[in-house]
Amino acid sequence: MSAAALHRYRRALEGLIGIPATEGNSIDVLRNGVEIFPAMLDAVREATSTIDLTTYVYWTGDIAVAFADALSERAAAGVRVRVLLDAVGAYSMNRDLVTQMTDAGCHVEWFRLPPKVKLRQANNRTHRKVLVCDEDVAFIGGVGIAEEWEGDARDPSEWRDTHLRVRGPAVDGLRAAFVSNWAETGRVLFDETDRFPEQPQSGDSMVQVVQCPSQMGWSELATAMAALIKLAEHRLRITNAYFVPDEHFRDRLCEAAAKGVEVDVLVPGEHTDKRVVQAAGEADYATLLAAGVRIWRYRPTMLHAKVMTVDGMVTTLGSANFDNRSLRLNEEANLVIFDPAVVEVLDGHFAEDLARSDQVHSHEWARRGPVQRVHEAVTELFDDQL
């Protein structure tokens, strides 16, 4: 495709959500814990000024200890370290690690601790997974800090996921995603440690940073995803851990397939960690398959990545799932990247994942049993919360 086609995608997204794309960004695609965790820990250990980390998941395992040790060491060395943990998602975290980090000088806070917030706020979590070091390098994606993400998706104990390392002007947007959640703790937003440097041109990627605050109604991230589906002309590839499209998104996917777009959706298979969410998504399989959407189930392990690519040109990737909870209820952050080189890497990973997946065929799905149909029907009672 031409530069003019890429510009069309960029201007459509800028015009629809009002967020300018920045140029001169460097994007490194990191696949699975074997690549993601060393890169993140290196950035933490090399930080000399500031570290900002927010995560929904901080559970247990060697990697949980490794992050606590690295953050504690940097704080003790005089680096300002801020850690924001979702009070629900990180509930199972070893509290000794929190004590260790706090004693070392880390500023550790819990996001929307249920006893301290109104009931309606307790349902709206920060699902963001953002790390920013020295106002220079940032990370975003689907990975939580827990042993489930260690390894290389070789077996069910090692989850499959994708993260990005970012340098350039888009780092400012990712810091803003952290700060907008940090503000709720009552702590200061910035101090003399923050330099607010001009972000240097670091690469060739054009990037939008799209935040999704918890809210009622339609979000900017929902607009971005709906626009990308509508703009697709040739190929639409969706990898998502929790694929539960509402009626609007289901219909948009069907329309894309009907106009000749190759639509492939890759979801977890038998190793899903949330069967109820999987069943809710399955309620729409018959409609999607009848429209020509191809659905694939990943065999080896839990598939936790959240990636969509369009026409080999554009991708959106971040913390957001393809469900109502991510697009309307939770705090999320995604990048929209206008760069065929980045998309080529992601599409290559998609092809490799499909080789380890089973396709759901329409004629086979029509023969599913009564228990499966009951599971699908029951989830319709509460799928607006999924």
C-alpha cells in the first residue's frame, strides 16, 4: 500500500478521536515473558531518575520477587519509584513484597481500594499495564507481573502474550496514562525530579496513545477500534484473550467479512483462565461464522495477548480486551501504530500462532451440545459486566 493509504488511516483516527499521532517513535515488539521481562527489568535497573509502574496484575512467583528487588534497589539508590497496583487485580500479591518496596523508599499505592471508594467505583478497575523509566523508555501491553507469564508459551504453565517497548514522543502519552490514575491516590502529580524532556526522534513509527477511562457509554478506544474495523479493506486480524463483542462490534465484524475483508479472530482454547468469559464470547460464534469470520482457538496455553492489525498497515495493542469491561468499564491504555514494519512482525507472530491453533468450523459449531448452549445463554444475563 502507498504512503497515501497509510495517511488515510492516520487522519481518520486523528479526526475521529481527536488525538494527534506523534512521529519519530521506536517500537520493539516483545513476545512472551522470555523477551518481555528481561527488557523491562533492564530498564528498571538502568533507571537513574524516575520509575513509574502501574499494573492490574501483580501476583506471585520468582518474577514478582525480581521486580520487587529491582524496584527496591533503585529506590534505595535515590531513584523516585512510584508503583500503582489495582486493589482487585493485585489482591493476591505477597504483602511482604509491598513492605519491602515501601521500606526501600518506593511510593506504593493501591488503586480504588474497595472499602475506600463508592460501590459503583469499585467495579471500575485500572487494567493498564504501563512502565515508564527515566521519562525515556516505556512499556505497554498485556503482561502482568506473575509466574504465569514467565517462559515462552511452551506449555500451559507459560502464558502467551505480547508487549511493546517504546521510545520517542509517545512516551509522554504513556506517562500521562500512569499519571491520570496516580492522581486518584492524592499524591503529587510531579516534583523536581521530573525533567519533562523533549522526546527525541527515535525511530520511524507514527503512534497514537489512546487512554480509555472508566466511564458510562462509548469511549475513545471503542471509537478507535470500531474505526479500524470499518477502514479495513483487505485483512483484519484480532488476537484477544477475552473476546466478547457487543452487538455493535459483532455487526461491524460481520459487515467487514461481507464486503470481502479476511477477518480472523484468535482466542484462547481449552487453557482459558476464565471459562465464563469464553462462553460469553461463544454466544456470538454462530453469527460470526455465518458471516464469514474465521475463528481460531489457541492450543498450547492461555492466550493473553490483545492485538489487532489492519491491512498490514496499522495495529492497536495494549491492555484492552475486546469486551465491554475493557471498552467501557475499566481504565485502559492502547497504542495505535501506523507502521507496516511493526505490523509485519505482529502478523508474523499471528501466522505462527495460527499454526498452533484449531479452526472453529460452522458445521461443527452447529452440532454443539445442549450444555454448551445453556452456558452461552446464561452469560447473556450479565455479559455487560464481562
